[in-house]
Amino acid sequence: MRALLLGLLAGLVATAAAAQGTPRWMTLPPTPTLPTPVSSGHAPVNGVSIWYATFGSGPPVILLHGGLANSNYWGHQVPELARSHRVIVMDSRGHGRSTRDSQPFGYALMASDVIGLMDFLGIPKAAIVGWSDGAIIGLSLAMNHPDRVARLFAFAANSDPSGVKDVDKSPVFTAFIARAEKEYEALSATPRQYQQFVAEISHMWASQPHWTEADLAKIGVHTWIVDGDHDEAIKRENTEFMARAIPGAGLLLQPEVSHFSMLQAPRQFTEAALLFLERTWD
């Protein structure tokens, strides 16, 4: 554990020095690429086609990306996690290389897609590492499918729309939305529908989830609630509320990063995730 913590500090110093005066939480580094997978393809799930890829071997961990994004955003994390785990990435319905149908976007529906992919791949139970919408999907899984979730690392989730800031005021988030359009056009089976896609995802963000303290208190899965200390999208009080409400949950604030920690400080993010995945509870 000490080696991991020292690695975190080393990564923090090196990245800060490379920033050349620009705070790293104000940067949006390039989207990485995924390494060559052990297997990949499209799974028929809930009437749509879910793209997935798997890497490495060992205890399974599923990485769930944020809204408007795709699995490529995990390109820095996959190689390290795959040294000791079977890593599965998937594009959420309507995102990246996955298709969608006429059903409105919703976190419970997307959580059921994760279960469907697990069934398709023959995975009875897996750890979940989720970012933003992926973290909310992870929380939905922990509430409604606890027998399928080994543990949950939830980065930059919110329990209620009131926990979200006005991201229109953030130049980093604005740049992400513009980048996501180019990625959508390159990956999607419906490349001309990005504006409609954004409108529908924005409606989901404005209306979901609505979890109370009592709802969160039902989670029995080992959970860390994690965020960047400069998150431009999630209110700190909501992050702390979730950590208090979930029994036994850990709270981790990653230093000098924002909503895009896995890009801004990939080593720091990955080592924190590994620390959690290897954590033992007596």
C-alpha cells in the first residue's frame, strides 16, 4: 500500500510540473486509444447492440464511461488494470459503437444493459469502476442487482439533479462536448444524430436520478465515492452526502483534477482504482 501511495505522490508531482503553469484541472488531454483486446464484438442486449472489449485475466472488473463519451476514455487505465484483472469495457447504449432503440435514456435501463452483457459473457459477478454516468449506473447496479456487484468505485456521480453544477460555464466541459461530437460522428451507427443525442442525454441529466438517503442506505456493496477536488460538474456537498449515506462507504477526493481525472492524472486515477480493487475488508 505504501508503494501505491508513493506512486500517487510521484504522479501528482510529475503531472503538475508538466502542466507548465496551467492547472491540470483546467486541461482536457487527448482521448487515449484502447490496447488490442483479447476479445471484442457486439452483444445483443435488451433489443440493442452493445459494443464491448475484454483485456487480461483475473477477477472481472467492468469500466463504465461517462455520458456522451465512449470506452476509449479508459485507454490509460486498461493496460495497468489488465495486469491483474479481466477488464471489460462497454459503450453504453446510444454511445460510441453501441446502438439504441426508441426507449428513453435512463440509468436503470443502462444498468440492465450491463447485466445483459454480463450474462452474454458468462460473468456472474464483477467489480465496477464507473465515471460520471457510469458511476451512477454503478450505483443503480449496487441498489438493484447487489448479487452481481463485487464492489463499486464510483467517480463523479450524483444522487440527484440538484447535485449537478451548471457545466455551461465550464470551458473544459464545453470542450469535452465539442470533442464528443467528433467522436460520435466517427464511431456511431447514426453519426448525424449527435444534437438529438445530446438533447436526450441532457434531459436524463436534468431528471435523473432521484435517490434519497434511505435509498442509498440500502447499498450493501463495498463502495468508494470518489471525485476530483476541482470537479466542474458535481457539487462537493452531494459527493459527501452519498459517502455518508452509503453504509461503510469510503470518500476519496483526488487532488488537482476535475471531472476528467482519468485523462488529467491517469496514473493517480489508476492507482487509486487498483488500491480499491485490491482492498481487503476484515
